[in-house]
Amino acid sequence: MRDPDGLFLKFQLIFLFPPLDLVTDMDFSPFDESLLVTCSADETVKLWRLCDPELEQSGTPELTLRPGQGRLELVHFHPTSSGLLAVGSARSPLIWDVSSQDAPLMRNRELKLWDSRKLSSSVSSLSIGTSTTCAVPPSVATAEGSTRGVAMLPKMALDVMSCEVVRLLQLTDSCIVPISYQVPRKEFHDDLYPDTVGTTAAMTAEEWWQGGNQQVEKVSLNPNKRPKTKATPEKPASAKKGLISGGSKEDQARGCSTSSSPLSTPSSSAAPSRSPSSTSGLSSGFLPSPSPRPTSKFRHIQGVVMHRDTHITNIRGLNLTTPGECDGFCANHQRVAVPLAIAGGQIAIVERSQPGRLPDTAVPTVQNSGNVADFCWDPFDPRRLAVAGEDAKIRVWKVPEGGLKGTLTEPELILQGHTEKIYSVKFHPLASGLLVSSSYDLSVRLWDLDRGEQVKLLTGHEDQVFGMAWSPDGKLLATVCKDAKVRIYDPRKSTAPVQEGAGPEGHRGARVVWVCDGKYLLVSGFDSLSERGIYLYSADSLSSGAIASIPISISPSTLIPFYDPDTGVVILSGKGENRVYIYEIVPEEPYFIECSSFTSSEPHKGFAFLRKTECNVRDVEVAVGLMLTKTTIEPVAFKVPRVKKEFFQDDVYTDTAMWWEPALTASAWLSGSNGQHKKMSLKPKDMTPVSEAPKEAPVRKYLPSSVYLEEKTDEQKKEELLSAMVAKLGNMDDPLPQESFEGVDEDEWAKYLAQIIVMGAQVVGRAFARALQQEFAASQAAARARGSAGQQSAAASSITGMSLQEAQQILNVTKLTPEEIEKNYEHLFKVNDKSVGGSFYLQSKVVRAKERLDEELSIQSQENPQSQQKKET
């Protein structure tokens, strides 16, 4: 693909070729995405056939042309004909028909505009200077370093479902930066995407030379209308000796195309296969979207922090330096365990039933003798807490009934066996009393808490174990290690791993979790460039490597995954970050479907998710977690926006596993028994499933223009306007009107809008005029009823905008005494304060009423001395 600035980039694949002479120009075929032509300083034009990006690229070109016209500067494919190349040399421009490479079809020593099929005269000419300069406007979106060029991707490569209209690739000194321009809309819009030029040649070089003017057929960008490309068998063709290579056995072994014609189009040659092992095209900007991108019903999921009344605040002395293998804190449905930066490895135990501000004094804690590395609650016993320490010991604590009141110093059980610091501990998901731990001694050990002893020792790790995860059925244990390996163990059958495969290459940290009913492993980690990403592995073939991966961001903290098996949604959080990433995992391409992310107001130190029964199904909550910040623990609900919330959303809520009840004991599991959790429905008895909801009759989207243009009385217009305003205020949770509009005629919309504006202005104007008339009449009546003192009172009424009688009614005053006025004023001012749920408008009325009564008292105090003086005289 070529842009006017001279940068050439392929929109689907980018390769690093073997060392070549200085390449002066290159171009990709518009009809075959695997065909690349280059011209170099050694006066040669070479045609390359690109193979699969995961395989080694051949260092031998399929075709080499030697024009012999001096240094070559430009090369370009014909936009409508296959097999035509335009080459610009130091002496003249050349046109080559590659199917007959004996000599160029046209040469010229001047720079002119030609119809090269009529060489008798040029269409126009242009004088050539000693140098040419291309003025490039500065780019709005730039990367660090100097910009060396910009290329625009073809329309077929755009993500039309996200309303992407332009995608550029910016070349800098050290990287290629994708720049996407999107229109803020949803789904596909025909007005943004007219039909574009397809990828099938309109004619051959011979047909064009004979005068053909056919244009390339246009195709629709609508994903539902795109034709499905099918590879057809190759047709054998002869080639000139020494010019065209049909491909060696070595090239075939590498997976390269061996088409007999170097310029065969997709219609006559099978296109090279594209591996689906990476789905990062939409994030990196290098892979196109050839098929409709699947959408998720959770794509608009919303994370909402619950009311402050449910928060636990005033947490002091939080330990912010827990190891990367630790989740930061843990919680169950009854209590929360939070590590504190206090000597002795203390962990605060806070009851969830008592939210609010914690006391400034010491909170109840369990005291370990050394620093804490990891800890977790027993899923079957909300009072049991297992703590792994840096002293290579595991302490099992038992919280008393009713909660911890002081400091607990004696654990229920101490497990010893590891020889070095312990990384992490995990309880078995089905068997009660079974614990697994990993340590710096490169061992993974299983413990029976009922017997208080080690029962299994797993080996095979060559470096630090970053994370462990039990399979949903409790049979297998997966680990991810610093040696860049992912392993699966069957602890009851072998101490060595039963499967092993390549994991993330980064050494900063990683986590693993089972997804899709235990058929896949999801690993979050770092690549060799320290970019965070998630990787999907098939649990049946770890040795094949990741079947899909997607980059997420660059950050030092490890992404901690929480997977909800009921919805297939994984929530990824990193300690010390504000953003939480959400994806839906599906067992087929594209494997990862990105959903809306959640952003907190301040960096969080960890997330702990609760059982599914904590979700409010009436508000369509699919997950509820506790977010730990520097001083608070805040519940966060993840909701799916739905319109018919009065119905039970049975497409979202499947029967959930009761994982808080054990399926078997540790001894039964060790003896070879298996079990599974019972399931329960989350549907309340008084709710009807949405699948059984009565179907509503189709409602007309908008009324005809005659309804809006008919004459109505002022009272009808006023009533309609007020009703519409009240309806808007009362339906904040309903979808926006523009989401359901199908479009209105422009003239009809303009008339409707103008009528609303005029009608609103009339109603407001008349109401304002009536209010002025009433106020003026009241002022005149007050002035006529009084003498000189009455005139002063009327003036006071005019200043304050309130009559004396109205002020007395507001403050509930019958006799004008300063004491009664002040008493009633203070009471009414406090009860109408906004901080206690009052109204600022009513509060202002109270202030104006007091001012009016104070003016009246001032007038009366001036009259009393005059009347007293008259009596004495």
C-alpha cells in the first residue's frame, strides 16, 4: 500500500527481510496482499512473495528485473490491471508487463502526463527541476521522535463496527504507531461507508494495453454484505527461465505461496493462510477485520461504587508492599482480612456487617511472628484464614464466633515443610480442608488441614512460581512460572507435570485461571517488551502454545484476573491502578471480546469478589467486588444495562454453582473420589423470566406531522410541555431517545422544533407577565391602604419583593415582636438547609421574609416616638 509521502506499509503483515541493498521504494499489490515489489540502489526491481508471519520468510525474490536505466527511485503497481508495474528511474519512467519481461512497454526522458496507450503525444508536460520537495502538513497525532512517514490503510482494513473512518500508520525513528480516527457512533452506518474499491483486478496488462478502461469493481464495507473469499486451486502456467521461480521445496516447507505467476491475483491463486493465533489486530492496528466482529451482551457493563453507607473507612497503617503474588487483601461474605504495616505481620479482621468508620484505636488483628507473603479465606468456613509467611510456615487461624474482638496470637494450626519463603496459598475448590502452597524452594505442596500434615509434593519448576489455579472440577492444578512455562499437574497421579508449554516471556509476574468450563487456561503476564497482555491456552495441548493473545497496556503491576463462569466475563485489575479491564472469553475466534472498563476515582490496592448471591438481580448485577483503597474498602457492583428490569434476565443469570459448600472431604479426594457443586437459581419468586415476558405490540416511532401542526389552546400546549418535562425527569434509567430513532424528515423535524421553541416562549412569557401584574397590583393596594407609614411599608415590600402578610405567613408570625421573628427564623432556616435535605429556594424565601419583617419593625419604631410626643403636647 502506498501513500503520497513515500512510506509504504502493508496493512496486514510487516516483515523484516534478509539484508538487502538500499531500498529506495516499495509497493504492495492492490490485488494480492502477499505480493511486494521493491526497487533498490543496485538498479534492480524485485518481486517478493510473503509467507505466513509465524514462518521464516524466504530470502529469494520470485522475480528480478534489471531496467538498466540508472538509479531507480519509484515503483508502483497499476491500480486496475494485474501484471503492470510503473518504474521511475534516473533517466526515464518505464512501464513493465511482468508476464513478458523482455523489455519495458514505454520509456520517456521527460516528465509528462501520458495516456501510454497513445504515445504519439502527451496529455500535458511539466518541467523537471534539480530536486522535488513534498510538503507534508503536520500531523495532529504524533509519537515521540521524528516522523519519517505516514501511510493510510485501505478501507477494507478499518474497524467499521466501531465507526473507524481513517487509520494511519506513523513511522518514527524507532517504532510504527497506529493512529485511529473514529466517529462517535455505534455499530455500522451506511452514510459513513460508501462502497469502496475491491481487491480483484478489472483487467489484465494486455487488455489495458489494447485500450481497455474497466474499473475495479466496488464492494460494500458492511460486514453482513461482504463476500466470503474462497481459495481456488492454482492453475499451472509457464514462466521464463531465470526470471520466475515457482518456489523451492524449502519455501514450501516454510509455508510460502508457490504460485506459478508472481502477479497472480486472489481470484486465480490461493491466498496465503493467516493464522488465527493472535487477535491483537484491533489493538495494534496491523490486522484487518474481514468478518463481522462479534459483540457481547456485556459490552456495556458498568462498574458502580455503592452508597457510602456500605463503605468501611478510616483504615490506618495499610501494608502497601505485599508481594506481587498476593492479591492485596481477601474477603468472604462475612468479613475482610487486610494486611497492616505493623511489626509481627498483623492482619486486621473487619466484619462486613458493621460498615462505617473504624475506630482510631487498634482494630482486631491476628498476629503472625513474621512478614506476611499471602493469605486467603477457606471458601467453606468463613472463620478459617490461612496465612503464608516469609518464615516458611503456614499458620491457620480460626476467628471466634461473632467476630474478633482483640488480638489473636495463637493459630489453630502451623504447617511446616517448606525450606524457604512461601509465595502463595490456595484452597481446593471442592474438597474441604485441602490446601496447596508454593515456595522459593521451587516446590508445590498439598496439605491436609484435618490431619495437619503434607500429603503431596509436586516438582518440576525451575524458577519462581508466579501463580496457581485449580481446575473447576478440582482434578488438575495449573501453574505459571518465571521460567516462561505453563504447567498442568494431576496431583493424585504424578508429582511431575502431565503437560507443559511456553508461557509469557516476561519475568515481572503472571497469573493463571481456568476458563470456559475448564477447557482453556487464561494467563495474564508480560511479553519480552514488558507489555502486559492476556494469553489463552488449550488445556488439552499446552505444548502448542497460546492459541490467542491480546496486548492490554504497559504498566509494572501484574493483572489479577477474576473469572465468572456463569457469564464468561473476566475482570482484570492491577494493584496501584485506577482502571479495571473487562473481557468476555469465548471458546472460538476471536476468543476475546472487549467490554467497557471501570475506572475508580483513586488508585486501588486490590479487588476481592464475593459470591453470586451478593448480586442484586433486580438491578442486573453480574458481579460484586470489594475495592481496597489506601484508607477505605468500597463495594463495587458490575451491572448490565437493561430496559425491562422488572423481569428476571434469565439470559444473563444461569444456575450458579454453590461453591461455598464442599462437595467432598480432603481424604475422599486423596483416595480418588470426585465431586461437583450443587447449583441454584438466582430468580426471585416474584419475578418472571424475560424469556416468558409478553410480547409488546409494535409502537409507532413518531407521529405524523399533522398531529404537531394542528392548532391547540394555550392551556393544552402548557399542559403538554409540563407533562413532557416531568416525564423526562422521571425516566433517567430509560435508554436515550436517539438510540431508538430511525430518522425523521428534515422539514418535519424543523417544523416540530420551531413549534416547541415558540410554544415554550409563549408559555413562559405569559406566566412571567401574570406574575408581574399580580405583584404590581399587590403593591398598589398596599400603598392605598396606608398613610405615610403605609407608603413606607409599600416601599419596603417593593424592595424585598414580598408583602407584609406573605412574610408573616412564611415565618408563621402573628405579632410583630423581635423575639418571635428571630425564633421562627432560626428554626425554619435550619430545617431547610440543603445539607439536611432541605431546599435552597425555600431557605431564600425564609431570609426574604425575615428582611421584610425587620423593615416593618423599623418603620413601627420610627412611628412610636412621634405618637408619644403628640400625647405629651
